[in-house]
Amino acid sequence: MRSEYDAAVLDPVRRVALLMAGLQALDADLYFLQEVEEGLMETLREMILDAVVLEPGDTAPFALRARALDETVLVKRFLDLETGRAFCAAVTHLYYHPRHPDLKVLQAHAACAAVRAFASAQGGPQPILLAGDFNSLAEKRVSDEFDEVPEGCIKVSGVYELLSQGRVAHSNSDHPASRNSPAELGRLRDVEWTSTGLSLESAAVRAWGREPSFTNHTPSFTGCLDYVWLSRGDWQVVGAMAMPGGSEGGEPNQATPGYGPLPSATEPSDHVALGFCLRLPLTVNSAHSG
């Protein structure tokens, strides 16, 4: 019975129909989607892509591993009709595997560099939105096969530290220098792994005072992997969409009792959607760099 239910839940035609209905019901001004089918990605590439890539001549093992992942960031400039102010919105998807947080740090750094370069090319500092599946936990309180977390301590992922604090401390075990020799890093050994001057804050933290308990819930994993980042001082968070299963509350990386794994009969994805109502004030009060 369970296998038949799983087959029905995973049916791609049904899931796409549910997804499209959900997107239409949201009636949002902006949608940040990841892992789009390649055919549509080619169209997006022609329309709105602006990205930073590693230098082709960098053949150090760490650089080659990162380039092979083929992740990217999409950036687009928009105009807020209420205020007449321009802003940049970007979406990205970082490498999924928990054994390689150092590669995700590189990707987050490159995504920030891409967004900053794009914003600068559009005329200088302006409000920024950066959203997506960052495949990185805001915090981890229990040891697992990937990380040792001392009792009573909290481990913050390198990606979350980079985006929320502006840089990754060398003491963070996700720092590329902690997981690669100087020879493996090559020219990247001297890189400061930062948000490249972007000062970002989490929309969820602004709305709820914390990240959701989870945005991904499968039979083998539950945790918060998805985030919406705002350039600090630019945006007002005036509303937030309720999270399925009450994820905006509860213990970190734990699902609400009785809320089954995803996808389900009502949720087409293994990730739940984040939704925020944001407003740009008329006056400029930005702490980010352009």
C-alpha cells in the first residue's frame, strides 16, 4: 500500500500540476525557482543570466571540483512601481552533498560576487534580494556522520555564516582551508571567503526572529536549507506566508509531529515554499556595498 501511495505521490505529471496551481494561487510578484529543466534553463540563460565563473586556467583540484558542479546564479534588475526604485533579484542553487561544505562556501562567495558585480554594472549600490536552495543548515546541534558537534554547542554552516556575517571564520570547519591542503586550493588559497561586501539579513529572521524549523523534509533528512536574503537596511518585511507543518516555529531541524515526509499528497516538492511580503521605503537607507 505504501509503495503504491509513493508512486502516486511521485508521479511527475501530478506534481507539476500541483506546483503550477500553487504558484498561480500565490499570485506573487517574484518567484525564485531552482533546478529548472534544462530546456527552460536555456531560455533563461538567453534572457537574464549574469554570473561569475572560475578562471578557465585554474586547474587546482579544488577549483576543478567546484567547476564540475555546474551550478550558477541568475540575476535580474527590476523596478518597484510604488517607489520607482530599482533593485536586483537573484536566485541560486548550491551543491547538495553534505560532505562538501567547502565547495558550497566557494559557490556562495561566487554568487555574492556575481550579484554585486551585476548591481554595480547597473549604476551602483541598490537593494538586493538573493534567494534559493543553499543546501546548508543555519545551525546543527547534534553530531552526525558529517560533523562533530560538542554537547551543548551549535555548529553554524560555512554558507550561513558567510551570508549572515559577511565572511567565514577560519575556525569554521567548513572553511575551504580546513578541508583542503594549500596545493589542492592552488590560487584559491589566498581568497578571503566573504560575501564580497554585500551586507545581508534573512527575511525569515526579520519576520519570525529565527529561521524555519525545516524547509526540506524527507524520510532521511529534515532541516532548513532554503533562505531569502535581503540587503540590510533596504527592505521592510511586512508579512510572511505561513509554513506547512508550522515550520516557522518548533525545534530546529525537526518536523511537526504528524507532518509526513515530502513530497506528499498535497505538497508536490520535497521543499516547502518560503513567501514574504516585502516593501521598499521611499528613502534610501542601505548598508550594502555596490
